[in-house]
Amino acid sequence: MYRNRRLMFGINCAPEIYNKVTSQVLSGLQGVNSIFDDIIVHGKDTAEHNVRLELLLTRLQEKEQEVQEENENSMCTEEYIRFVVDESTPVAMKASIIEQESRKDSELTDIQQLLKTRRWYETDNAQNFNSRELNEYLETINIEHRNTTPLWPQANGEIEIQNISIIKRIRIAHVEKKNLEEELQTYLMMYRSTPHTTTGVSPAEMLFRRKIRTKSPEISDYDQQDQEIRDRDSEEKEKEKIYAEERRNVRDCDIHDGDLVLVKQKEQNKLSTQIIKIICQY
């Protein structure tokens, strides 16, 4: 009879077994919690946090456990955690108290002021963006809430590409040990002053109708017309539309009311099929 000395993550119960063993190793340590392969250490202040961290490292060394250096998060958490948890015990608060404290929050105030400048607000179909409270708030400030096409990730392509660039900049700043906020501001300045491939002008020029001051020497003034930019934008989008339709073999719809069609359905359980037959109704 043989016994495995390594835990195989191919089996379904492997994560639960790993989490159970990790909890046993860390049992008795205050301010230390494990979530699968992550270990969280918290304290009331930096001194208490460091003491608990030393005890954790000693316990791991006694149990012959190793921690990968690339997974150690050395970034300061005080910049992101704005509320102190008292002994990790949730405290029930009335809605009136939450609203009163929210009015004093400068970040929430900035978000509210930003939303009021918009005529419409577009999100995907996630539940946190389609809650009753959010829709009621948008109605009170007279903002139309629009949703992207369900199950169509291409509708969020522009945002996803922007997020990839921002995350890449954050990783570079972390590796080079530079200030995160300053590097993000530098990235935003470069993005706002760089001419867009579709419109031919930078986002700052379209917004302020002038070139913002950068390190690149130039003496030309803003001479772009809005209609010219709109025509160029429409032309580029039409090219992308033709290219996408050719790749997807798009053709005119010849389906009529009452025809039997195949429709892709969302997986509900292990026995549900990907395709179902329904009667088309316009």
C-alpha cells in the first residue's frame, strides 16, 4: 500500500483538506486567519501587527512550512483601510447613522459630484450595479441608467483594455518600489495628452479645446473642428464594424415569427444542455 506525500489538487476535496491543515497549523495565533493559500495578519497598530507576524513566521518554521517571497504583500495597508475593526466583531448600525457618516466621507462626495455631471450611466449586468438603491439614487439626480448587452464581453472591450493598462502600470510601480499614486497620475497624464488613433487628437484636446502643456515642445494651437473629429470617428468605427461582420460571417436575418430556432441557454445544473429549441416570437 502506498501513501501520497503530496496533496494532489486534481481531486475535488483537495482545497478543503489544504484549508483544514492550514487552520490546524495556525490554531492559537491571535490576529491570524487563513483563506486557502493566503494568510492574513491584522492588529490594532503596527507594533501589534509586527509581533503577531513574528509569531506566525516562527510557527511556520516549526511546522516546516515555506512562504513564497513573491506572494508577500509589502504595500502599506493604511492607505487603503480607512476603518479600524474592533476585535473583528461586527457592530449593527442604523441606516440613519450610515447616511450621516457617508455625508462626511470626502471620497463618496467626490463620486456623487462626478455622477451629477453625467446624463447617463452605463454599467454591465452585475447585481451590485443594478441594485434597487442605486437605481433609486440615479433617478433622484435625473441620470439614465444603461446596461451593456448581456453575455457579450465585447461591449466592455474599451474598459477592459484600459484596466489592463492600469494594472500593468501598477505592477511596474510595485516592482520598481515607486509611489503608486504618483505613477498613476503620470500614466493618466500620458494617456490624456496622447493623440487617439481613431479621432486623431488627444482626449484633453477634445475636452478643453486646447493642447495641455507637456514636455514635448510644440507651438501649434488647437484648430480641430468637432464635426471633423466626429466624421473621422464614424469612419473608423464603420471600418471596425465591417471587419467584425466579415470575421463572424454576419448575414441578413431570415427568421420569421413562428419558426423553430436553436437558442443558447445559461447552464443551470449539470444536466442542462447548452442549446434548446424554442418557437421564435417577435
